[in-house]
Amino acid sequence: MTEFTTWDILRNLLLATRWTLLLSLVSFIGGSVVGLCLLWLRISPRAALRRLAKGYIELFQGTPLLMQLFIAFFGLGLFGIDVPAWLAAGVALVLWSAAFLAEIWRGCVEAIAKGQWEASASLGMGRLQQMRYVILPQALKIAIPPTVGFSVQVIKGTALTSIIGFVELSKAGTIVTNATFQPFTVYGLVALIYFALCWPLSKSSQILERKLNVAHRNH
Amino acid sequence: MSYQFDFLWLGEYWPQIAKGIAITGQLTLVGGVVGVSLGIACAWARALGPGFLKPVVGAYVELIRNTPFLIQLFFIFFGLPSLGVQLGELSAANLAMIINLGAYSCEIIRAGIQATPRGQFEAGASLAMTPFETFRHVVLVPSLQRIWPALSSQVVIVMLGSAVVSQIAVEDLTFAANFIQSRTFRAFEAYIVSTLIYLALAILLRQAMLALGGLVFPRRAAR
Amino acid sequence: MSLIEITEVRKSFGDNEVLKGINLDVEPGEVIAIIGKSGSGKSTLLRCINGLETISSGSIQVAGAQLLDDELHLKALRLKVGMIFQQFNLFPHLTAGGNVMLSQMVVKKTPKPEAEAMARRMLERVGLAHKFDAFPDELSGGQQQRVAIARALAMQPIALLCDEITSALDPELVSEVLAVVRELAKEGMTLLMVTHEMKFARDVCSRVVFMHQGRVHEIGPPEEVFANPQTPELRQFLGLQAAA
């Protein structure tokens, strides 16, 4: 049996971390795009669209991400596509992130005073123009801290894709454990790597929020 | 799409599903009660406790909040035996959920404590209560009331997150779904059914938490 | 020996010295009004006597108990001295009765039936026996403040500190609270009150303390202090009060 040094373990884990990062990035960006469309529906003047978006959000927030991954993995297969794990993982995480981001952003848009909508409407702006020039620039500022905070949830969420067989950091942890029989060291290191990825984001989210609160108080 | 949906297996496998629901429920109940209690203790320590406790609890909270639940679970179940701590699947799952919810609820409850008007602490002190007595009898209940909706959401999140305990062979609802799909090859249907059950559980749990709040906090929150 | 002995008390917040050597002895049964502009240190003095602020130097004694900054001494002191706040500070999750019972049970370990009986007596004393089961948000400001007084009285203190207890009240509710305080004074309770109610101070108090810039600027019986102020600062202060 080969002896594994801690460095061997760490190197293998770090190599797999690239996939965690890539998947997180894709999910976050994809989730933002879909989430923005969802937000548009969620705050639409038409009740049917609002309800549709609300149902979507509640469905994805009210069910386990793991189930969503399973359904993406096996459900896409129903279309006769042989689904690779990375595709199912990406699709599920994008749809899941979209629900959460849309809900976070809705809160931010709703925090903008009604007077801003009315004022911009009275200037003859259309709904898209109101959003683009008046509401979003203001909502964006307050949206940044919780959005950065949610990116931590995305990174942690990618760990579940190991269960459908996508080889990222968590899966690598399991594989390396099976080879080395050192679960304490391996999962300890895996946790530390996640921590190293997530903690700076959590911290900056907190700092941004504090700054925002201070700025608001000085108004 | 020429796929034929088939839910006939439900007739044969519903006992597995019922058992899964029971275990998911048990995990949530234990995790919820003990986890929130731990969260209250940690929130006290972080907001009002002695100086030496604050960084310790802070490290615990940050560590848990910045690592995936799955890894926490694996560390407890697979890693701890190297330290001589051998836990069964269910105990490991319970412990992981308690530790996880403890950290998240700590931060939520701490926010509630910090929103307490200073006069409440002073009124307690002027009535000769110790700081801890003031916390216990004056500050705690209104603080919990302030953050009850956020705490309820977090308990639901932990319940949904418990789906991964199937990975250490705890026979929860997800485990039942996996079992059924491996027997019937009706993966999609099995997961759709269990997903809908999770959705129902989430809605039910949320309502139960809000009802509990209405029972425990008959008055509206102060300021 | 005086009931409350305040000797050379100094208190600073950072570089800002708020109390610059206060000396004041209070005899049992005295009713003392502390008046002065905001920022003169009068509220801080009261809060120091209850240990809500730690003094920078000097000493405070109440009935022989020394004010020291540890839990045991603070508790002993606070059992002798009750405090009423400007903002009432009732506990929102407890009924009026529960507010009055809580510290008896928690601090004095009084059994519940006795604590309840005491609570009913004290609420009776402030004229709110019928509000025993009402929550604070169901009470008017004046009623809340009277519950707060009952709550302090239930601990059977030998002195009460009142920190601008009518300042947060609507004008029409002030008199019901002052009537309760007047009654307490008549019964011989030792009272130290920071107040803006000059008429009340004149009618009820045995001595008036005028504080200015962290010092006791003038002190004396109300008839002297109000009729014959010795310093321009007090004259100006009283003039402002009369104009207001």
C-alpha cells in the first residue's frame, strides 16, 4: 500500500477545488441571469406572472437542493439525453440559485420607496426605463451585501453535486478518504478549503452591509 | 417524449416512505429543539457572555456557517472515530444537525438580543437582577419574538438540508426515495413524489413554527 | 448617619467630566428634587446611585451599604434603592402583574402566591388593581409609569430614584403619576427625583438641588431656592422655566 503524505492529500483536494470554483461561478452567473428574469416576473404588474414567479420560488426554496439535483439528473434523462453529472449539477444549481437571488433582489427593489416609481412614471418613463434608470441603480446598492452573502450558499451547495457523481472538492474528499483511510485529516482539510473559499465572502458581505447601514444612518 | 409515468409502486412502497417521513421528522424535531437551545446559549455567550467565551463561540459559528453541511456530517460520522468517538448513523445525523442549526440560530438570536432597548437591561438591573437573570427573564423572550420568522425559516432550511443524511445510510425520506428507485427503476417518479412530500413538510413545519410563536408570544413585539 | 451619603463623586465619559465632585447627604424620609439644564449631570448622578453607571472616584453609601462594582454589592444596594425611568421600561412580554411579580420571585425567591399578593397590593396602591392582567401595550403612558412605580415598590426599597418620570408623558397624564409620588412622599418614602415639574418640587420636596456643569450649584429648601436664588445661573434657569 502506498503511503500518502498530507501534501499528497492536499494537492489532490486542491486540484478538485478548481471544479468546485468553476461550478460555483457558472451557477452564480447563470443563477443571476435567470434570477433577473424571475425578478422581472415577480414584480410584474400582472398578477398571473407574479404568481407564476412566486410559485417557482416557493417550489425551489421549499424542497431540498439534493432532490432538485436528483430530478435534474434523472429527469433530463427522460428526454432521451444521456445526462452527464456536470450538466445536471449545473442546471439544478442555476435554477436553485435563481430562486434565491430573485427573492433577495425582490426585497431590495421593494425597499425602494414607492415615490420613486411614481416620480419616474410621472416623468413619462416606461417600466423598463424606470427599472433601468431609477430603481435598479438604487436597489443594486442595497442588493450587494446579501448577494455576496448568497454566493457562500452557492459554494456550499456545490458540495451536494458530489452525490450525483460530479467530482469536485467533496467527491474528491470521499475518493481520497477511500484511498488513504484518513477520514479525519481528509475531511478536516476539505472543510478548511471550503472555509478558505467562503469565509472571505461572508466577511466582505458583513463589512459591506455595515458600511451600507452607516451610510444610511447618515442620511 | 414517449415516457410513460408510473406511480403504481406507491401501493407497495408506501411503508418505506412513511418510515422515511418519520425519521426526517424525528431528525428535525431533535435538531430543532436542541439546536435552537444551543443557539440561545451561544447567542448569550456572544452578545453578553464573558470575554473569553466570545472568540470561542465566534470561531464555532464562523466555521460551521462557512462549510457545507455534508462535510460536517462526513467529518462527524467518518472522521471522529479516529479520535475514538464512534457514533451510529442516526446519532451522527442528529449531532450534525444540532451543531449546524446551533451556529445559524446563534447569529439570528444574537441579532434579536442586540435589538433589545437598553432600558430593558437597566430596568432589570435596577430591580436587583443579575445580568444573567435579566437576560433569562427580561431579554430572552422578546428577543426570540423579534426574530421568530427568521428562526422559523432557518429550521425549515435545516429540515430540507437533512436530505443529505441519507448519504451515511440514515433511512430518512431521501433514503426511501433512493431505495425505491433502485428497486423499481422509477427514479423520476420516486424523486418527484418525495420532493412533493418535502414541500408539504416545509409548508407544514413553517405553519407549525408560526403557530408555536403565536402560542409562546401572545403579545406583539416591543419596538 | 444619613440614609444616602454621596461623597466627592466624580464621573467621566472619556475626556468629558460629567460629575465634578458631588457631595450630598440624604436623610430618611427626605424628598429631594434635582433640577438643572440638560447636560448638567443630574440624570448621571441618579444613575450612579443605582450603579447603572460606575463612578470614576468618590463613594456612595446607602444605609451603610457601600456602592462597589461587583455583582454582590450591586445587588445589595439595588435591593435598598428602587429606580423609575423616563421611558417606563416595562417588560413587554409580561402583564402588569407579571412585571411587579418578576423580580420578587427571581431575586428574592418569594413564592408565587406571596409575590402575587404583593403585586396586587402595590398595583392597588398606584390605583391600578384592575389592570393586573393587562399587558403594557394596553396601558396608557401614565398607567405604564404607575405600574413601573408599583414594580419598584414591590421590592420594598428604602429609597426611590425617579429619573424624569413624567417627561415622556402626554401633559394630561402627568398629574396621575405625580399624585402617586405625592402619596409616597406623604407616607415617608425617601425620594430623589430629577424633575422639570417646578410646581411639584416646590409643593412636595424638602430640599431642592440645583446642578450646573457637573456640580451642586445651589441647595436648600424649596422656598429659599425658588424665592431667593443666590446665583445668576439659577436665576437664569428659573427664568427660563417660568417662561416655558
